[in-house]
Amino acid sequence: MTALSITIENFPDLITSRDFDIIHEKFIYDNEVLSKSSIAHLNFNDRKIKIRFDLDKHSEISDYNFLYVSETDILFYTGYLEWCAFDLKNLIKIRHEQDFDMPFFEKREDVIIVYGELNVESVDLNAVRIHQVLVDPPYEAIEFEDRIEFESSIFGKQVLKIKNR
């Protein structure tokens, strides 16, 4: 397994330098503007990687925003109204998804569950979607080995597959 350490720097203004391995621009809504930047310094597999995050005034990052999958060297990031996944071997962003709040991740053996405000998605360790269902809080969830069953008043019973088989 590969070790990863992350150090975060938050800045009150946008950084214009392009001297980064990956540059991420937050999704923009309505009249928001990108107004500040954060830098994630990663020590990864004896390499130093820098990711620049261009954010709006509501956003700032910390260690809490990241989930590293050592089996595939994928770094998941959750932010205000979005989430994404970065392939650290190839230094590219492989997913960038919008949400209505700040999604969160849960890693289970060989699957990541992405809990959004109105949907839940299962992805494999390479961030490839397995399945997605609509949910509306509050909801109840019952977990099984191969699925999670959600029950909400708006969408009723929804079954999220968490295995590719």
C-alpha cells in the first residue's frame, strides 16, 4: 500500500500560477465567482504532488475533505456542492460531480458509498459508478452485503447495489 500525507494551505485570493500538477475549479452556481484558492500538498509514493483548488467565498478545504484509496491511488475530494476523484498516478481528475450540499464518503472493502443530499451512489475503488439511487432525507437505511435499501417519504423504497455482480 502507498502512504499519503496531505498538507493544506488556504489563501484569501485566487492564485494565478499554473505550476501545479492538477488544477481543480469548483462548479459555479448563479452569480458566484471563484475568489480564493487552496493548495493540497501531497507526499505520495516518494513524489510530491500539488493540487490547486479554485473556490468560491463559501469554500475552504481541510484534511476532512479527502478520502485516499491506497489500493488504486485515487483521491476523493468533497467540497461545497460538489465532489470529485483524482487519479494520482496519472495526475488527472477522473470524476467531477455536482451536489446540493457537501457529500460525504464511506469506504467499505472494495466500494465507496457517496452520500449526497438527494442521491446516494456506489463506486468502485477507481471511482467508476456501480449504481445510483434517489433519496430524500430523512430516510431509513438497511444495509446488506450486496445492497443498501433506503426508504424515504418522497422516493419510497430505493435499492442501491454495492457489488458489480
